[in-house]
Amino acid sequence: MPSTPPYLSLGELGDLLSVQSWRIARLFELGVIPEPPRVGGRRLIPKTLVPQVVDALRERDWLPRHDPDMGPCVDDRLFGAGAVTTR
């Protein structure tokens, strides 16, 4: 069984979070989150960095906080049911 890569592209992360990818790119450009490695000019975002991205998007109201009445949240999809990010 092939393993999943430890990185996501900007577009993949944007799709996963249902957020426009430019918003995620802006976090890196502004230095809110450390710039990830690039391959062929494209950012490869380590999956370990995803919680920081989620927190930074929420701080800017670019990603809603979880409402339990709305069903599974991004934290559940990314990290398993019951998981929460640091903020």
C-alpha cells in the first residue's frame, strides 16, 4: 500500500480547507507562518504545518471556528474526530 506524501501543495490545502489558496499564500508572504520549502517554484506545505495554517486563518476570520451543530469540522477531517487546534 503506497504511503501518502508528507506534503500538500497550496492548492491541495486550499481545497481541503475550502479556502482560497491566495489566503494561505498570504500567510507565508507576511511571515505569519515560516515559508515552506519550494520545488519547481511551488510551495510544498508539510502536513505538520497544517495546524498553524488553520489557526492563522481562523485568527483572520478566513476560516470559521467549529460549530458542533454544523457537523464535522476541518479539525475532524484533518486530524480525526475530536481533535482541536491550539487556538
